[in-house]
Amino acid sequence: MITKRVLGRVRNLSEPAAKDKLAILSNQEKRVLALVAEGKTNKEIALDLGLSDKTVKNYFSNILDKLKLTRRSQAAAFFVQHTLK
């Protein structure tokens, strides 16, 4: 029981806070994430930012990895929740 609590606290210390998670994204990744949160597709984001579809896909893949998310909808919700505070 005590070991479980200690491990939980250590795990929480090693995970960055939500604001810190946004801080680990590059400026371009933040732009991509903001456009994802607006509901834009990769193709629309590529047109807006003057990038290729593949580049946007790579940026978004990096975003998911850094934020430890698996779905586009999770990323959009995360962005909205943590930028409107």
C-alpha cells in the first residue's frame, strides 16, 4: 500500500504539468495543434501554413508523442482545455 502511493507520487513528479506539456511543443507544433483544435484537416492545415500534407502529418505525430495522446480528438480537447484557462 505505501509502496503504491510512493510510486504514484514519483510518477506524478516525472510527468510535466499540462502547461509544461504545451511548452515542450515547438511554435510550429503549437500552430498545427491550434488548427487541429479548430477542426481543420491535415490538408487544410498544410494550405494555411504553406506546408506539405506529409509535413503536417509528421508535426501532428510528434505532438501526439510529446503529449502522450493517441487521437486527434484528444489533442484538440487538450489544446482547448489548456489554453482557455
